[in-house]
Amino acid sequence: MSERKINIWLNAGLIDADTALRIREYEADRSRPLGLWSLIGLGALAIGLGIISVVAANWDDIPGMVRLAVHGLLIAGIAAAIFVLQPRKGFLGLYLKDVLLFILAVLGATFFGHLGQVYQTSSPLWQPLATWLFLFSPLLLLAGRGWLISLLWMAGLLGTAIAHLSWYSQQTSEPASIYIAVITSVPIFALLISIFVMKISSRQAFWKQIGQFALASFVAGVTLKLIADGLTEGGLSGSEDNIAKVAAIQLGLWSAAAIFIYVFKRSASGISMAVIWIAAAIISFVSSIAQSAEPLVNAILFMAFWAAIGWSAIYSGWRNVFQAVVAIIALRLIVLSFELASDLLSSGLGLIFAGAITIAIAVIAYRISKALAPTKAPAAQQANDGGDQ
């Protein structure tokens, strides 16, 4: 806790001297020597970089089996350290264990590439990624606690799905519509799993983070699709014949997921997610069918999707999300103003128009964000919602 903050609150009359003293004593008892840990971390980083440099300089001179043995011993040693730290609480049991879990998972992922290099073998990228996901998911999901592990697992899941989609697309000129629809729905499946497990797990914060990353991945994917539909014929599907089928299957899958989560989780966050999925399903379907090259049509579809996210943010009290929505819609309006004024940009009048629109949108967006941004959801409501914020 900053001493300056305590003094500001004290001078403003928000707390009295006794409260300020108790806060100082509380924070002093729980303070960590961040400077010391930073120096230790820098020293460990220097040692690690030095070891990597020495190994890299003599890489070709080290027998392959020796490198694999050392790699395997590192994995075994870190796994043993995690096992020892498992029952501990506090810094060692929570933070250090997650760091070691992350290192262990990264070493496990690189081991497959190392193995292929030593034995001169090759395989599609999705195969080692899928193997890594199968072997390390139980460890990461059962022992992980922080955002570092939840982000790593989501990245591995999405990376495997994208790598398999890329490989499959190379094997056939027209990938199956159901396959594309299912692959693009992977974040929804991950989010549903996180919501179910959160009900029975003692690590609700961890599964909440997985749900957040899954929802963010889904929103980013739909946003990318809406942009691609306005730039190229066929969008991300790559085939005009496939567009309608993929869009129809996505409409069914996403709508079914929205209805299911609405029935299963009648909280503010559950309703908000259902609204986002329904909006994504309908708007993505319309965008796929329309395949419009008109900037205004594409901008309307884009902003309609993000407006649904904005409504969900207001309904659930996601203040930061709402402010981000306002900024993104404002940015899209600015891009639209340049698109519509493209014929005039060669003249001074066009530049003046675009500049004035940009300033006006920025001011309006700021006022909307200040006026409509929801207050933070109360702690009790966040607990009831499972914290899907």
C-alpha cells in the first residue's frame, strides 16, 4: 500500500489516524522484499541466459542423446520441485509453483521439437501440439492457480486448433463445413467447461481466468471474421460455396450454447454471455451471407456486434469492458470516416472533414464512457456470478 495514498485518504477525512496506523501495520506485516526478489530474479535470468549461450555455442558438439537426457532431467527435476511445493501456501506454494509449472510446460513443448531434431524426423505442427496438450492439460488444469497457467493452456488449445485447421486446409481444397464450424467454436467449448468446473472447484479464480481468456478469444475471432468478410470474398472460410453452410452451422452451435448457458446460469454474467453468443451467431451469419463490399454495411455489422458486448458490460457491471467497447466503436467510426472520405482525401477539404470527425468521435466517446460506464459489480454479485468479469 502506498504511503502517499494513505496520507491522501487521511487528509481527505476518509480514514482517521488510528485506521491509518492499523493499515500501515497490516501492510508492513505482509510486505514482500520486492527489491530483493527482483535482484534474485535478475541473477537467475543472467545465469539462465549464460547457460543457454554456452549450450548454443557448443550445440553441434554435444551428442544428441546427451542433450535429450539433460532435457529430460530438467523436466523431471522441475516436476519434483512442483510436487514438493504442492502442499505449501503463500508465495512458495502459489506463485513460485505456477512459475515452475509454466517452465515445465514450455520444456515439455520444446522437448518434441528437440526429439525431432535429434532423430531427423518431421511431422505436422498440430501433432506435437496435440500430444503436448494431451499430456500436460491434466497437470496444468489440476495444479494451476494463476493467469500465467490459464493463458498458457488457452494458447496451447487455440494453437493446436489453428495448426490443425491450417494442415487440414492443405490436404483438401474445400474443408468440410462442419469441421470449420466446430474449430471456430473451440473457445465456446472451453468457456462452457470453465463455467461447469467452476461450480465444483476450489480454484474458482483460476477457472474464471480460463473463461475470461476463452471469451476474449471468441470475441477476437468473431471480430477478425467480420473484418475479413469486408476485405475478401469468402472471408476466413476461403470458399464462397462453404460460406452459407459454415455460417448456418455456427448459427446453430452458438445459439444452442447461448440457450444452454442461459438455462444453466441465470446470473448477470451468464445472461451477458448468452447475449454475446446470440449476437455473434446472428451478425456473423448475416455478414457471411451478405458478403458486402460496402464500408457502411461492414461498419454497421461490426459496431452492432460490439454494441451487444457493450450492453452486456452495462448489464453485468463490467466497467473496464464497457470502456474498451466505447473505444473500439469510436475507432471503427474513425476508420469509417476515412473510408467514406477516401475520394476527398486528395483534397484539403477531405482531410479537414476526416480530422473534424475524428476529434468529434473522440469527445463523444469520452462523454459516453464517463456517463454510461457501469459501476463495479459488488463483491457479493461477483461471487454469485462466479466472477465472469
